[in-house]
Amino acid sequence: MMGFPLGVASALCWAGLDVVRKALAGKASPTALAVFLLVGQLPFLGAWAAFDQTWITDVRYWPPAVASMAMNALANVLFMRSVQLSPLSRTVPFLSLTPVFSALAAIPLLGEVPGPMHWAGISLVVVGALVLNSDLSDKWWRSVTHEKGAPFMIAVAVLWALSTALDKRALPHASPASHAFLLSGGGAVFLVAWVLLTRKQGELGQVFQAPKGLLAGLIGFAVAALALQMVALQWLWVAVLETLKRAFGVLGSVLLGRLFFEEPITGRKVAAALLMVAGTSLLALA
């Protein structure tokens, strides 16, 4: 049962990171924010890895690890780009599909075949997220083709699902600390190379014009979320972890919206919350 509370803690930190990323969208280019996010984590994750003193134990670590690095780097850019192009209400709901993509990806990559209770829990969380974030009308479904940011967010959901499965495939050959450090470092290398190739170095300075408190929150939540996730993956199935992240991400948005933006708690929000609580409870019992 150790993995479940760690997964919940990681999910709460990812929820905080989502809020900060939304607040920072538009204050700098997507690539510049993604570079800052990845590079800013390195001192903290590097200190963890140095304290842990366990590194790579097998060359089989590298193929899934490098693939995950590239996918995470790309997903960070696409997330920022999506929320710049389209309203959050028309793009973020697509992230609700991440647990489904994760469950499907983990079958061939890890041999994790969800049982009936797993699928029931995943389904309840996905439906709850859709109920909360969308009116489920034709207008929402039409956003796949009518919203410029929608394809980017769908790609983010797929990339996050695949990268988490690849992380778990890599972890038997490295410690959580070393993998978290290398994951961020490798992603930063990919993005910095892209910035240099496209000659967009000037965009990097935009980041430091953003509120310093938000930038500190961005790094703090990211470090905690990633570290907890790497440890939790040693016990949790990928699909379970991704479902927890979606559930607490959506529930967190409701609570934070009420606390900081005085958004009303509607009947739809209550219904969605109940569905997601039921879904996570099933996963805890599965």
C-alpha cells in the first residue's frame, strides 16, 4: 500500500504545477518556459541523486529513458502552446484521456493488463473529469477540429501516457533519484538544442520577466511531483498513477478556483467530484 499514498502526494503536486503553468501561459514563449522548468529542477534533483549514490545499473536503461526524455520535453512545449492558442475549457478536458492512453500503453510495454476494477475506476475518473470540464455538448466534441489548441493537448495526453510507461520500464535499471535527474537533464538538452537550431535564444530572457513567485512555484511543484512519481512507480501501475494525477488535478482545480477566484461550486462540479472519488476508491481496492 506504500505506492498509493505516494501516488496521491505526487498527484497533488502535479495539480499545483498545472495551476502555476496556467498562470504563466502567455508570459513567455512555450519553449522558454519549458526550458526554465527543466533546467530549474536540475540542482535539486542532482542533489537528491548525489545523496542517493545509486546510478545506472544496466545499459538497458538508456533506450526507454532517452525516449521518455524526448517525449517529456516535447509535451512541455505542446502544453504551453495549446493553452496559448485556445481556452482552457476547450483543451484541458483532453488530458482526461491520459489514464486510458496509459493503460493501453502499459499493456505492450510493461505487461500491465488492467482488470475489471481497474477499468471501472479509470472510467469513473475520466467521465468525472469530462463532466467537470465540459458540457459534453456537440460544441465540445467539435473542438477537436475547431480549436487550434486541441490537437496539441491531445498529443500531450499521448506523450505523457507513453513517457510514464517508459519511465517505469527504465527504473529497474536505475534508481528513482538518478532517473529523475537524467530525465530532466536529457529533456533540457533536447530543448536547448532545439532553441539553438531555430535561433530563438532571445526568447529565453522572457521567462525572467514573469512573476518570481510563480517561477519558484513552477520549480518547487515540478521537483516534488517528479520525485514522488518516480518512487511511487516502483509499486503502482502506470494506469493507476495517471488516473490519480487526473483525478486530483481536476479536484484541485475546483478547490483552488473556489479559494482564489471565487468560482461557484455547482451541482455539476459536485457530481464530477463524487464520480472521481468513487473511481479512486475502486483503484485503491483493486
